[in-house]
Amino acid sequence: MSITRPTFSSLPPRNLTGELLFLGTGTSVGVPVIGCGCPVCSSGDPRNRRTRTSVALGLPEGTLLVDTTPDLRSQLLRERLGVVDAVLYTHDHVDHLYGLDDIRPICFAIGKPLPVYCEERVERRIRKAFDYAFETMPIPGGGLPKVAFERITSAPFRLLGVGVVPLPLRHGAFDVLGFRFGDLAYCTDTNEIPATTWPLLEGLDTLILDCLRPSRHPTHFSLDEALAVAAQVGARRTLFVHMSHDIDHAAVSAQLPPGVEFAYDGLSVPFRLG
């Protein structure tokens, strides 16, 4: 008996206009963790299956991808995202960067380099980690990820028809960026919000925030720390990301206050750009 399965190419592309889609919500090793048989890693709840943290946003002039995780190919296939119009980077750690090579089919499709918005430090990392993509005389055969760098700082800028406000954050010893799009802020990979960033978080409808595990960590917010930030920001809705296998979605969700929840892979939320 033959089995017919839908292929990626046979499915209609997804329109994300006005939506933020969670491509991944997990920490750097993902969940399940390789070799781990803990209750969360062996859970049948699909919300406990977390690929590395990344989001896609449907903006007026196209789809924006925030970070390129090592799970990027499977994330884009799972969510039927065949076109990305720009990439924006929060920082240069492996779990947020090293899926960049998976943009090659997108570059083939659009026929030009993909705009990549990042800080100087991130560009240096990309040029070092993916040096084969920038050689003067590339070796024939195979494809290369083609990018056009757009340098950003902490100053606001325009991207795909919207204003973007960078949000300087601390990630242990590292300086990283979150971003504000209209009434939504995306703040992954942080354990400290500098004093100058707090005013940039005023008047939010939706806050997306790092929350690694119940216990403290030197570079990520713990559950109690994330809850304290959520209360201080006062957004209508707060969604936690970058969770480890120490967070069981159903069990720990029952402990959260109203308006606060854990995101999960594939969750989509609307947002306003005005």
C-alpha cells in the first residue's frame, strides 16, 4: 500500500502579516536534551518539545526572521515559511546564529543576497564562522549563503516598513539586543535589563522574555526573576521563551499569574505596529 504525504512544496505558503510566530522556544541544547530521560524530555506534551529560540514576524514589506538557529531548516519546513525577506540578529551565540547556512534555498528563490541586520560583532562572527561564503574565489559546486549586511547599533532604524527600537540587554558578561516592534518587545537571552532600557519597555501590549528555569543562572532569568520583570513592565500579555527541560509546560503554567504564560514552538500571536 502506498502512502501519500503532503510535501513542503505542495502546501500553501504561510502569510504571517500582523503575526509573530514562535519558531523555537528552547534553550541552547533544545528539549528533549540528547541522552536525557527526565519527565519533560520524555513527555508526550508537544509543548515540551522545544527547538532553539527564534521568531518570525509578518511585517508590512515581508517576513522578518530573528536569529538563525541550528534548527532553522526544520523550523521553516514545519511552519511552511518558504520566503524570508530579512534576518535580524540579537547576538552571536551558536544557538542563535549557526543555522545561517540554511538560508541558501531562500537566496536561490529570491535571486539576490538576503539582507542581514546585525551589530558589528555579529558580522565579524558570521564572516569567521562562515568564511567559505565570503572567499574571493569560491570553490565551484554547491551553494553559498548570500547575505547583504546592514549594520545596526542601539539607534532605532527602519526594516521592512516598520520602525524597530533596539533594546540593549545584558546576558551575563555579554551585551545583546532585544527589539521593540510597535507595542511588542522581544527580549530573549538576558538576565539584566539596564536602567536606560526600562523606559523603552513602557506602554507594551506584549512582552516576550527570557525564562530559563526555576533556579538561578548566571546568564538567563530564572522563573522568579522573569516574573518580577513581567510585573514591573506591566504588559497586557507576557510570554516566556528559552526554557530548559527544568520547565514542564503544563505543571509550571499552573503556577503563573494571569497574563503570563510560556510560549511554545508553533504558537502565533498578533501584534500592532502603530
